[in-house]
Amino acid sequence: MEWFSAENVVAVATAVLGVLASVGVLWYERRVPRRKHIGYRVQMDTPIGSDVSQGRANVRLGLFSETPDMADATLVLLRIENDGSQSIADNDYTGRELHGLTVEFTGRTVRGIAVTQASGADHLMEHFTPAGGMRHSGPLIRLPRVPLNRGEHFKLLVLLTGATVDSPIRITGGIRDGEVTPNRAARPDDKPPLFGRAARLITVALTVCVVTLASIILIRDDTPPPIGCARGSLTVTGSTAFAPVVRELAKKYEKECEGSTVTVDAHGSNAGIRELGERGAEAGKSGSPALIALSDGPKPDGFPQLRENRVAVSLFHLVVNDKVQLKNLTLADIRRIYSGDIRNWEVLGGPDLPVLLVSRDANSGTREVFQRRVLDRNEPAQSSRDCATKDDTRAPVVRCELDSTEQVLSTVARLDGAIGYSELRAGTVLSGAHQVAIDSTVPSVDTIGSSTYPYREIEYAYTYGQPPADSLASSFLGYLSRGNGQDVIRTHGHLPCATPKGLRICGED
């Protein structure tokens, strides 16, 4: 059921965790005992004896310049506060002696003490008496067991002699269920937090939950699966020109249809047709093999069992090396080039470079379309293996054959004077080579219905007979020609046959 999908389970679990986190923090804040805490910090530690100096002049500014034993006097202002979450009573101090806390000024001697400020003065000041345990000797001050409500504090102004300023100052003592530690001195520009600790924890917990839920909503693909999803394995072979389209569609189909595997193994249109015919004949009466063959143009004669599906109109183009700076060739010039009548680009107003024909092998549908739609004849025989020099010196022109479109484009870009052909790849920027128009017309899907551009062909998808309606081959064919398939076909620069314009052109050609 949809209610028990993985996304819904995660969403509900996250929401429950968010609520539990909020309730848990509030319960902890109200029910769990918190540790008591006394914090202290030094707010002032300054010299006031006769050893005080200012700058390079060593000006003596001491308050006790005439009193030798006070020459190294220092004045310390010490703040002691209850910065915990609970009040501290006099019986919360755990020492065995009368006093509660001990202040130690390392290396200095206490000469006098004054309690300068105390919040809640009415009940605090009465504790700072010898009877309450207030006394000092040497470097130590014994502080009484002063009860402190939450947030209350008192300050000690202490006159000392001995060591210089910034020598260690430490307060020790025991607090039941608590501790005594130094705290950070507040800066003038410090601001109190807007929210308490519990509120901050709740905010963080809820934020994490909301972000998680939002991520699930955004990442989850709610697009319904294509109608007629099928499981199993399928191989698509044939045209290398149409292979990029099919590879992208295969990934999308596998993602949307669980349990399906679509493998694209393109080796050329004619090779794909032959493989499909052989596999079908081997299968015999056992049914149509899980194989689709794509072809640039109709299949050759001799395969009556193959059933065609017109998928798209594909455009092809001629490309030349960038050293040949021609942007247009007439149909007559192209035919003269490929017949060997024009062997140097200089004849057409180009550079003094020999013409190098970089072609596809006999399995290529792109080559067959070029011969049928543009040359109106076959290309000359292969005369070179490296595409740069003749192996047959009697051949009128250098011509090589390569296995794929990628090889053709890279070779044309590498060899000065080279010319080749490939399918039109939308958005692809050629490096080292450029497209040439034919009779001043460039290939365009937008004008394919009205243009006289000759180098175009219908893409066919062939199956061996009629595959079962519930088979992966039948499902993928429908996916290829409808819905998401049309969008991907357009993205790659082809015109789907299922569109109104494509339907007319695919029916006419």
C-alpha cells in the first residue's frame, strides 16, 4: 500500500522523533536535577604600589611611594556568583570547617578585604563576619557559607602585596551536587542569549526534523511510472548515431521501471539488422528475441520477418577541419569531392591542402544515408588506413573508414584538410572542426518540414516479428516514441515521429 512506502515511513518516523525530542527536553528541564554551580572571575588585577611605571619615562605613580613594604601592592576585584540553575543554601557547602570557600592568591599576601557589591545585600552582607567564618591569613581568604539564590553574586576588593599582577588566583571548596569553577569574563559588547538552553535544543531538534521532511518531499520523485512497465532484460543495438538518445532513455526507463535492464550495444545500423535477423532465426518458434535494432533509414532487402517502428527524423551534417575555412559547399561540389575530381581545397577557394575523406565503415547507417541522400552513388573505395596517406597510389583521393562517429569527428579535427560526416548533435561544440552548409542550407529541426536540406533520414526501430504486448521490448518501444521519450529525442536534436510535424514527415519519406 502507498501508506507503507519507504518515504512515508521515514517521514512519520522523523515527525515522531521531533515530537519526542521536544517533550524530552521539556521533561528534562523540569524533572531532572541540575548541578549547582558557583563561578568566579577576576574583574581587575592592577598594581598600585611605588613600582608602578608608565611608558619609557618610568614615572612613579604608586599610592604607597613612601611605604617600602607596600611598594609591590596590587588591587584585585573578584566576582563570585551563583551561575547555576538552582539556589545554594549554607548547608550545601560540604567542607568540615566553618568557612565555605577558600580564595588563594599564589605568591601574594592578603593585606585587606572589602565586600564592595552584593546583590540581595540585605541577606548577604550579614554573613561576611568573623563569626560566619570570614578571615584571611597569608595568601588565603576564608569565605563564609554565603547562601546564594540563582543569579546572585558578591564582589571582593582585595589589597595584596608580594607577587606582581596576573599571578594565579584560585577558589576552592565543595558544593553538594555541584562544583566551583572559573567562568568567562563578560565583554562590554556581549549580549545575553535570546533563548534559554532548553529552547535552543528544541529549536535545533525541530529544525532537523523539518529539514529532513522537506528533503524527502523535494528528492522524492512523484512522477508515476510509465504505463506498461515490464521486467526483464533487453538489448538495443544498431545505429551509433541514435545511440546517445537510447542510452539516456535506457537509464530513465530503468529508474522508473524497477526490475528492468536495458543494455545499449551499438555497432552500426547494418550490423544491428543482421544480428536481429540471426537471433530471430535461431529463436524460431520460441518467440521474438529481447533485441531491438535501430537503423538510420529503412532496412536492406532480405529480412522480411523484421517489423519496423518509425521513431524520429534525424539530421546529419558535413564537418571539415578548421584549416579549411569554407562555410558552404554546393551539392555538386560535394559529389565532385567524393568522386575524386576535386583533390585539393584550393580548387574551391580554400587553402592549398589535399582533400582527406574520413568515412564510416560499411555497417554504418550514417554512411548509407549520405550515399543515398547526398551523393546519389557509393563512396570511392578505401585507400588509406591512417586517413593521411594513400596505401593504394592509384586511388584518386585519400579515403579511410572508421568504426564510430566519435572516431570520425576526432580524426577530422586532427588532420588538416580532412572532411567527414556525422549525425547532428544538439549542443555539441566541435573542437578543431566546423560544420559546412549544403547549398547554403544548414540542418535545423525547426525548419525540417520546409527546408530543402538533403542530409536527413528517418530512424527506425526493428523487432523480429511482433513482440508480446507485456514484453520489455514492447514496453520500451512505447516509451521511446511517447512521453519522456519525445523530450529526450528533441534534446538530442532529433524530431520525434509522434509529433504532428514529425508524423507528416515520417509518413512522407
